[in-house]
Amino acid sequence: MSPPASLPPEGPHPAEALSALADGELPAGERAAVAAHVERCPECSEELRAVRAVRDALRALPAVEPPPGFLDRLVADLGRRAALRRRPALIGTAAVAAAALLVVLVPSVTGFGRYRPEVEQALLRHVASVSALAAVGSTTADGGPTPLVLSEPVTPSTALPREAEDLPAPYLAPPELAGGYRLVDVFAHPDGVQLVYERGRYGLSVFENPGELDPQGMAPRGQPVEGDPATWRWESDGVAGRVVVLERDGVVVTAVGDEPGDAVLSAARSVPEARPLSLAQRLRRAAAQVLRELSPSSAPPQPPAAA
């Protein structure tokens, strides 16, 4: 008899073993233990369903020879038991179709790929959120003596609040950041999350968006920090370097703060590495990489045909 659905799962999530379970590669004893966990764990049950759907979709595609070096990069990202590792001939037009199926079939809190930070929108969200929290007494931050100057009025409002401990990977909400900034609240936006911190009269917003930072999206106002080309400061009227953008292992971090000097830079640099992705999320990120590498815009130019 199956255990009641209300019972909690036993032990840690099996993670990589789910792919092996779907392919029938686990020894009998381990298979029984993983299957029992899946029966009790909605999260692992959904992930196993996604892995099986991707596996079936990929098996239905025709085989095409991959370009040199592509599979090594793909397998390294997927990990030891990634589903694509055992299907090495899915490339070209077929691989684009496979990647599209992965993006559709593998559930995830968000997509992956190149990300261009919406800095002006982050500025507006920061001021709106801090204003709303101050209005209800949740923060003492008011911008300090030299508050951020924005290009348009801001209506005090916030996005939907979230519990810090309930954020899905890769997001995380550290309770404190460098400089003594303390977490006040967490908000969910369609493209990521916003963490609001305070230190006395100064507020600080940290936006986490999944993806790889697109340096072209920082031009022309973004300037690399001297000695640290992976970290950017945003320079515009009234901002004075109080916006910092950097990447943390597949998560683009945009920090917007009221405190002048290097306080925002120090706080942004203290954001920890992103939380590890689930197997389903890693499949989705790998699919995004497939689409980028095989899209016509990323293909190398071809020499003209001989006359």
C-alpha cells in the first residue's frame, strides 16, 4: 500500500537520481528508496514528470551530427546525469526543436539567457517600495540628506510580498549585507525578485534576475568598476554611482541605494552566490544555451559561394 500523500518525504531530495530513475538505471534498493521519496514529495514528483516528458520528446527527434566541442559544454552544464548526455546526436534543426520543447515542457520559476538590466525601472521600483514601507512604518529609511533624483514622479506602491525562506532557486535573500544593511521585505516581480534593506535613513534595493549579464545592455551609462570588469556602476543625473550591476553565477544582481560613496558597491559585492538550481531548472538553462548557440544570429558568417 502506498504511504499517505500527507506524509513528509524521507531524507533529502534525490536530485540527480531522478534522471537515473526515469531511465531505469538505479539499482533495485536505491530505486525503491527514491521512488518512495517521490511518492511523498510533490516537488520531486513534478520534476520527475518533467524529466520523463523531456526524455520522451528528445527520443522522438531525428539525429544530426553536433558541431565540435558543443556537447562538452552542454554536458558540463547539465551535470553527471543530465538527460542530454546520453543523446549525443541532437543538434542542428532537430536540436533547436529539442531546446524549444525543453523550454516549454520543463517547469521553472523563470527563463534563462542573456539579461539586460532595466536600471531605470529598478530606480523607480526602489523609491516606490521604500516609500510604501515607510508609509506603514516598516522602515525608517527616507533617502537621507541626498535622496535619489528620478526622472518622473513615483506613486508609493509595491509588488506582491514574499517570504524570504520560500524563495525558489536561484534566488536567495540574505538577512544582512555589508555595511550593516538589514533585510526589511521581499517582493516578487514578473521577471525576478526585489529585496529591500535599510540602514538608518538609507534604503537599499537588491534586484535578482536570472540570466547572464549582457554587457551591451550597460551602454552607454554603465561603466566597469576599475579593477573589476565584471561589476558595473550606472552613472546618470542624480544617481552618482549609487546603482551597481554584477552577475552571481547565472543571476544578475542590480543594487540601488540611497547612501553615497561606495556603500552600494560594498553591499552588492556581499550578495552570496546564487542557490543551486534543480535538475529541471538546469535542463531549462541548457535549453536556452542550445537556442542561443544554434540561432542564426549566433552562427559564424559563411564564405560566399564559389561562382
